[in-house]
Amino acid sequence: MPRPVRRSARSRRPAPSRRFSLSGVFALLVPLALLIAIGINPGSPTTSSSPTPSVDPSRAPGRLWLVPLIGGTQTADPSGQTIEGCIATFAGENERYGCMAGVMAHIGETSTPANAVSAIAAQNETYPEFAAECHMLSHAVGIGVFRVIGMERVNEAIGIDSGLCGGGYHHGVIVSLAKSDPRFEADDPVTVASAFAEVCRMGTISETTPLERNCIHGSGHAIVVIHDYDIPKAIKVCQAYGDLPVQPGEVDGSERVTSCAHGAFMENGWSGRVIGGPWTRLDDPSYPCAEFGDLGASCWFNVPYQMAGDNYTRAEVAEVCSTAGTERWAAECWVGFSRSAASVISPETTAARCEGTSDDWGMPRCIAEAAAELIDLFADPDAALATCLVPENGDPAVCARSVGEASARTVVPDPCDRFEAATLRDACRAGYRGDPQ
């Protein structure tokens, strides 16, 4: 999931009006350098330049904190700082995050790609403060790596198996790469999709479906950035994935389209809202989901994350999901609602955040998706297992299976033996193997 942008405090308000008459491994904020490249001043809060009616200032997106690396004049210079030092020195979330991002980007610039990825894993296991921000901090590592090795060695960078922290490392590399190659700026959607498909076959990536899927998701982010947040144009590129030939063992065309669309809508929903992109409305977090038919489901997945970042209450998010308009859109919104409930620190917090889920969706499914998020994004099987066992979960076997499924598509080793109950171990293993339900 993308890292939420911090907002100022606000008074509670009713859920905003939404466009429901018509119809996404979550963050991701675009690196600050990309905003510099398109003329945004990173030193002050941005406001929307698009026609956005009745903006609530307390919900208006604030700042981004990733260090500027791509194509800029500034390199990562943490002045000898460490992650431990950042945590000890800065009490404020934003300052601490900025410090950690500088440290990780510097590691990317001064290490081999393999060692840089190992550093992500080490910090993620050691510091909960890092784990809570691991996706975007992994972005910083990928940006730093590409800044040094460039196109000549990008195969080495992309070929590393790192599903850790929701694949943030790969996303950083891919967005950086796309800004360095004119092929990705072509007007023809098939040309752009073909260029990204070629990139996503590099190294060992084509041998491991989760890696290829993550690469294509990252391309959705990059396409939006490259084409100045023109979402219809970006979605045409995503749709072009469906017309490309598929080699044996690769992700099929429909999955490519969906993965790309998830990344594109995520980029628009977070960074697009920060810079006032033309396809955002600050008073309507579901916009433009209703404009894109079936692919709008990928947009709906991201709505709960955006609302959390904009200080909406969980009850307000649940209300939006309950009135999403179609069964498919609502289902994707509830998945996002559930995954955005995940707390790496406290299973009880996760359960509390799942309160308010619809009767049709149910508490067990919410907790199961949240546990999967703890695997997919945080690579934390201990937190995932503890979440499955909260008293509020009426069906822990559903959660155990979800943990197994998530572990099979990430770098997390099989965690199923950690469940004490045989029924939960069996459910987890069934998910890990991909047995039909």
C-alpha cells in the first residue's frame, strides 16, 4: 500500500457527495524528484489547479517527503546517519521519515543491488518504525540504485527477487528507468506497453510470475507520471497490455491489464491528488472510478487508502464502499477497506479498524485481507498470524488460508507451521499450495 500523506487535524464531517451514477501491492506516492521534473515546488504544500469544487482544506493533500534523486542535482546525503539514529533523533513522523528515506537512498547509491535489497530486509526486521514505512522507503532504495547503475545494468537491478515491502524497490527502479528512456514517452499505447513488457522480462523476472506482475504494476505508476497524470491516456496503455503476445509462464493478458491499472489509479489517487492532477477531485475520493467501466474496479480498490490519508473516519469509508454502485466495484472497495485496516504493531487495532464492515463482506474476510496485507506489504508473518487469532475473528481458518496464499506470492517463507492448531496449519498450507477452495 502507498504511504499515506499526513493531513492537518479536522472536524468530523459527513461523507462527501460522490459520483456513483457511473462507475488499486497499494505506495504509492511518486518520488519527490518526479514532482520537481514537472515543475512542482516540493518546499511548500501544493494546491489543486484542476476544477475542484468546494475543497475541504483539512482533507487537502499535503507534502511529499522522498528525497529528490531522479534527474535532479541533489544526491542522498544522510551525513553518516543510520536508521537507528533517525529513530532516536526525530520524534516527528515526517522528519523521521525524511531521515530514513535519505539513509536508504544513500544505501541504494553506494551498494550493489543485491546488498541494497538485503539492507531493506535487515532494517525491516529490526525496526518497527521502518517496517511501518517500508514500501516507500524501498522506493528510495530503488531510486538510488538506478541513479548509479543506469540503463546499462538495469537488468541486474530488476532481476533481483524482492517482493519485500510490496515490491517498493522494483517500483523505484521502474519509475526511474521510465524517466530515462524515450520509448516510454511515445504516444502510441502499444509501443509503450511493449517497451514495459520487454523490461519486465529482464533478468529472472519472467521466470517468477509475482515479480512480473509487480513489475507491470510499477509500470502503471510510471505511465501516469510520464504522461503528466493523463489517466485516460495511461489506461489506454494498460489496455494495450492485453493485446501483446504472452510467452509460456508469463502473466496472462487480462492480469497484465489489471495490474497496470491498479498502479495507474494508485499513482493518480495519491500523487495526482497532491499535485492537483486533472483527474482528481479533493472533495470526491472516488473520482474518477466511475468513468472507466470495468477497469474502474482497480480504482475503487485505492479509495479506502486515499480516504484514510485524507482523515476520513472508518465509518465514512465503510459508507462509501457500501454505496459503490455495482457489486464488483463494492467488492474491490471492501478489499481496500480491509487491507488498509492492517496494523503491523497491534492485531487489536486491525480488528477495531475492521469494525463497520458490511454484513455481506464480514469481519472474517476483513481480517483475512488485513493479514494478507501484513505479508504482502510488511513481510511480517508473526503479525499476520497474531491478526488471524484475534477474538473478534469468527473464522480464523479463512485468515490462515489468506496468509498461506499471500506468502506463496512473496518472498516470505512458508509460515504455516507457526499455527498451533492443526486445522489452521492445514488451511494455511492449502492457501500456500493454491488448492481450490
